[in-house]
Amino acid sequence: MNLPVVVGVDGSEASLRAVDWAADEAVLHGASLHVVFAALWERYEGAALARELGKPSARVIAGDIVDAAVGRARLRRPHLSVDAHVLWEEAENALVRMGRDATVLVVGARGRSGLTGMVLGSVSMAVAARADRPVVVVRGGHDDRAGDGRHDRIAVGVGVAMPSALRFAFEEARLRAVPLDAVCAWRCPTHEPVDHPLLVGHGARVFEQRAAEALEEALHDAPTDVTVHRHTPEGPARRVLLHASHEADLLVIGRRSSGRPGPRLGRVAHTVLHHAVCPVAVVPEPG
């Protein structure tokens, strides 16, 4: 059996949507599902203080949350192997650690700040920036409601040196037997003079051609059992990828090291994770 799929839960609607997505993903990969709840409250406050305040122990609440999540996953996928983990540590650190031995790590876009003292949205962003394995942030709940998931296609943003993201996108498309939209955005630099020798008589077509060539180079090892549609739209990468999310069941982007201390997400990833319509997979690139 493959490495498990790990999903972080906190009892919110968004995390339950993440459980649904993670259960389906585990079945696709022939893997088990690990449901993880993590919080610091029990470590620092303890059950004794909960009794003094006349409130339920965090341990009881956590048990209820993981039990509900496990039950939901088993109801959705009856033959799926599901394990539960309650960890009394910072959610971000716990999920990153659990994700090191996972096929993919799944989190919701928002959480219950009143329960854990930390909005899951901030946790999901931090996990996406730090994790060693692919992280899928599942859009869900109220104004960030997830798409219907009926487009039967996956989209991937193609940039410079993003082989891991491409491999992940190919595999997800293969498992679902759906086509892959490979998207490479381009822009005509505003600082180029109109009489530049490369632009005379061609204009923006030069830059579009460069994008097409870069896309072909990135896809030269594309598997033959996945249908790949090539797209080279003009515009900022953030806008282009957000548009692609409206027509996909999953949007895959790569994450490169920022070269600065501490884990960071670039502006494109940050915008896409906040505003994409469909779930977003952030795949770390080595180095």
C-alpha cells in the first residue's frame, strides 16, 4: 500500500470538506487515510482548568472531532482504512511532521479559531509553505465555497524548473482519467521599446512564442497515457491561474525556495490559495 493521505481537522465545515476530498484521494492512490487533530490548548491549560471553568475538556472535544471526521470518511468510502491521531502540539508543526511520511497532506481553507486559538486558514498557508510533501488546500465553506468538482480536468501552472509539480499533476490526471490543462502565462514587458529588433513586425507574438516553447520544453517527458492541453494565455500568472481554477477540479502549482530565511510562499501561490475556486495543490520543488 502507498504512503497514507493525511488530513488535518478541527471540526469546521472547511475541514470536513477536506476530509471528503482526502478520502477520495486515498482511494485513488490505494492508500489509507490518517485524520489528525492538533492543538496546544490541552498542553498549556489542561483538563483541570476546563473543569474549573465548567467547560468540556479539550481532550473530549478533540475526540468528538476526530470521531466525527473518521465516521464521515468511512461513510463516504466504506472500505477505506482510516486512523485517527490527536496531538497536543502546534497544529502547523504537527501537520508538517505527519506529512513527511504522506502521499499528500490535505487541509481546509478555514477553521474554528474559537476552538484551537488559531484560524485554520493561517495554518493551511503555513503548512503549504513548509511541508516537504504536496499540500492540497481544499476551498470550502461560505464565501470560499468549493467548486462542484464536475469539470473532469486538472490544471497545472507551468513555470521555470517545476518538474515535481508537473509529475504530481500528471499522476493526479492519470488516476482520475481526465485531461490535464498545462498553463504557461506570459506578458509583453512594458519597458521594451517599440523599435526593439525582436518586436518589429511581430509585437506580442514574440513573447507568446517564447511561452509556447517553454511549455513544450517542460512537457517533453509528458506521459503518453495522459491527454495534455497546452495553454499560453497573456496576463499576470496570478490572474491566469485563478481563471483556470474556474474550469478545473484541482489546480497544481509548484513552490520554490525563496532564497530567504524561513519558509515563504510567493505572491502567485499566496493569491491562488486565497482566491482559487477549486482545491489547490502546492508541490515543493527540491533545492
